[in-house]
Amino acid sequence: MRSETSLKRIPLFRRHRVRSAVVAAVLAGLIPLLPGHEPTTAAAANASPAPKSLKTATIHFAPEEGKVENNRAKMVELANQAAGKGAKLIVLPEMATSGYSFFSRAEMSKAAEEVPGKTTDALGAVARQHHAYIAFGMPVHEPDTNRYYNSAVLLGPDGRTRGVYHKRNHLIESSYNASSFEPIPTFDTEYGRMALVICSDMFNSQFPRAAAVQGADILIAPANVGIDTDFVRVRTFENDFSMIVANRWGKGTKGTKPEVFTQNTFTVPSPFPYDFDFGSRSIIMTHDGKVLADVSGQSDQIGYGEVPVRTARTFPVERKPAMYSLMGQDTLEPYTQKQFHQPDPATFTAAAVDPGPSTAPWQAALDAAAKAVSQAESSGKKLRLIVFPANYFPGSDTAGLAKLTSFATGRGTDLLIHYPATGTEVPKSTLIASTGQSYDYRRTHHKRGEKLPEGRLSDDYLVIDRDYARLALMQDVDMMPPETAQVLARMGVDVVAMNTDWRDPVRSALWKSRTGDYLHIVTANKSGPEGIYLGGYKADPSFTEDEGIVIRDITTGDVRAKPSARFFDPTTILEPCREEAHTC
């Protein structure tokens, strides 16, 4: 059976909020039944009121490598146990039927199954008996094309297969895993719209985002990976959906490269043996970041949680798809990246500075900047960039601005300041460059419910090549949508200089997550600690946070080779925003 995203939905089908209207129209013959779409029947729609919550279960267990029958039996046992406790959505780990340590097509041929097959039949019986949804990972073989996939399967309460998703973000698995380019599958249910991804797909924010833009209320993620609750909280925050991650525990192997091989025994071994005990967590988290289950350890366990069924879902920041067009251009192809002509790779020193409350903010900022420069010089460093918080300066002041400009040119240090919104203007950032020039950046994005002057938001990001880095000027709201970081990466940005005034506890984890697009971030925060967060996965520690002032060296060469999500079609994310479809 095809998943519901195998077709191009008309807007009415994009949200389950109008499901009853759709059902009525179908029954009346006003709307033709689209192939692959399974509306609720009239009897089911009138049988009982809509549920207010969904009891979910995440199953944390260790499959035995290659022992499919044993694993299948264990999966049935654990799924029955979870269903017996009332769970109506049960999620098992990635590659749950087989284990994960496979390094060639020949190895995979011994463990892969077809769909439908023995495992979908066995777990389908559990789903049917308990009227539950069951999602699990397994290797799938398509005999017609002789291709193998690391896949996730969703079974419906009738025991039938609702859909199959093939993992996109695979590395060593590519030795057996075929490429797939279909959309992220979503499924309308009585509990809301569900979507499937697998493991490392979560780490590329495009994949969860595509599910959210298609209306997902619940993201299901079978996994075999080290993960923490803060990371999951970022994904639930930016997409306003709940998440169920089912992980495994135990050890694996690293594979061995043969000296003589065919296309089927061709092997890509791992650089190290797989260790699924390292940071392995199975998590159930609501759309607002509440942890309902957080299971880890070296034993089979089941975590439970009541996920609210919601009648409305939206993003915390209004999306502007027309600004994200570069996501649909292949600027990150390696040869193209080499032609970006950024400033030469360098290591420079930056500071995030909050001068603290003052009745004379311009003078306080000047004093704080001088202190930061002195502190850097005492360590033999030359400070090239200082970022001040959002909303620190009440408004433009000719004399104060002149003093900061004189400081910037005299000390060879760029300063990023920020003015709050007025009755006629949106918040504005200004970079006072050490060359005496200044660059203004107006806010581009709008927080949900935020009151700003109509029609004054900018439609353009602002990127400046300084001698020490390719620099993007940002405000905190602009960096909350994941699309922003992806566009900046596609423009070869090294450093995001960001004014912030935000107290939310997800803040720190969100900025760390954005560095995954190979960006360094320097941010001063009026309502919380200052921070410098480093991309490129080379610095240890990768971030520094403190109240008042943070000074740190930044190496632009660490983020010059930008990664790009593989096998991902951004079309859904780039479609025009429609409020009625809740894609904004």
C-alpha cells in the first residue's frame, strides 16, 4: 500500500483538522476518493468522540545480530506487553529484526525480508488484536529490482501495512542500502497525522521539517544512535510536534574488508566496532518539550507516555519559504564550494558581551568593549568581533554611535549592536566595521503572535565578507527556523553574529543544533548567558557559555566544507506558505 504522501494532495487533504468534512464530502460524492488515501469511514467517525490523548510506547531492546527469527519473536513479545498496558502507538528500534552490523549486500541478503512478509504478518497480528499502530525498523529486499533498504514500517490497527519509509541519511550503510528520493511519508490517523524518519535523518533538520510542513503531529523515529533529550527538544520546539524515538542497546561489529570481492561481497567496514550503549536513549516527548519517557541502559525496557491529541498545530516562528530558495540549488557540491572565494581561512578572536543594566547604555557598552579588548590582549589575542545583546540600546544616539565607531576603527574591532522595534520599524542590527563602514540588517522573521509594524520585515539575509570571516548578521528569531541555517550554509557563511534577548530553556540546545550546518555562532543575550558555539565538530569543548562576557578563538577553516542532506527533495519546504494548510 502506498503511503499518503505518494500523491499530490489538494489543500483539503493536507490537515486532519478537516477530516470529518472530507469524509462527509466523499460519502456525498462531492470529492473523489484519491488513490492511496484512507479516510475514516462514516461509522468510525460517528462511533466515539475524538480521543484526547494517545498512549505511546517506546521499546528499548537489543536485537541479536543476524538472528531474525529470535528478534521477531522478541519484538512480538515486547509489542504484546506494551499493547497489554494500553499503548496504541508502539515504536521499536531501527533494524529491529536483524541488528545493525551489516557491511555488504551479501550479508544483508541473509537478513532482509519483503513487505508484506513474516515480520509484518507477526506484528500485524498484534496490531490487529489490540487495535494499535506499530512502527519498527527492518531491512527490506525488493526482489524486482534486487535492492536492499534500511526501512521503517508502520502497521495500522487493522494489521495491514500503512507505509514503508527508506532511510535517506546513510553513510557506511550505503554498501548495501539503495538510494531513495520519495517524500517523507505521513499518515492520517484518529490521533493526528504521523510521519516516519529513521535515526540519523533526525540530525538533518530538513527531514523532520519536511514532515512538519506536511502537517505531522507526531514524528516516529526508530533509531540506533547516541542521542540526548536536549536534541529531541529542539526538534519538537521548532516543528511543534511530538516525537517518539525508539533506540537499542548492545554491541556490534566493525566489519572486515575482503581481499577478493564481487559487487555483492563489496564491503565498507566501520572505522570502529558499533557500540549502541553509548548515549542510547529511547524518548517520548511532547510538542512543548515535556519528557514523558527517557529510557536508557543495557536491558530491554519499555517507556510509556500519554501524548496529547491536538486540534491545532503551528510553528513558533512564521516561515517565509520564498527566502529559502537556495535550499533547492546545489551550491554545496564540492567543486562549487571551492569557488565561494571566502576570505582566507583564519583563526580570530570574538567576544559576546552583555554590559548589564545601565542608565547610560552607550557608555556602558563602550566600557564593556574596552574591557573585552583588554582581557583578550592580556592573553595575547586581538579581538576582531564583539556582539552586544538584542534590545540593549533603546534607540539610535548620534553621539553614542560616533564613540563606538571611533572605538571600532581605533581598535580594529567590529561591533554588532541592535535597536528594538518602534512604531514604524522592525528590530534592526547594525555592524560597525573597523573600516568605518556600517551595515544594517532588518529582522526577517516574525514570532507567532508578535506585534510588529506591518510589511516592514526584510526579505533578505545579509552576509558580509570581512577579512577574518564570511559573516552573517542575525537576530535570534531569524535563527529559530532551521531553514535559515541551511540557507546561510549554502552561501558559505563562516560565522553568525547574533543579537539575542531570549530566556527559553531550549535556547542553548537550539544554537548548538544550528552549528550542525557547519556554522560558528557568536551571540550576546540580554535575558540569559552569552555564548560562542563552534561548528565543524573539531573544537573541544564545542561551546562556551557565561554570564556577561565570553571570549573565544574561532577557526573558519573548521566549517569551510559544508555538509548537505543527501537524497532530499526540498520541494515541500519551498512550496508557498498557506495558513489554511498550517504550513506557515
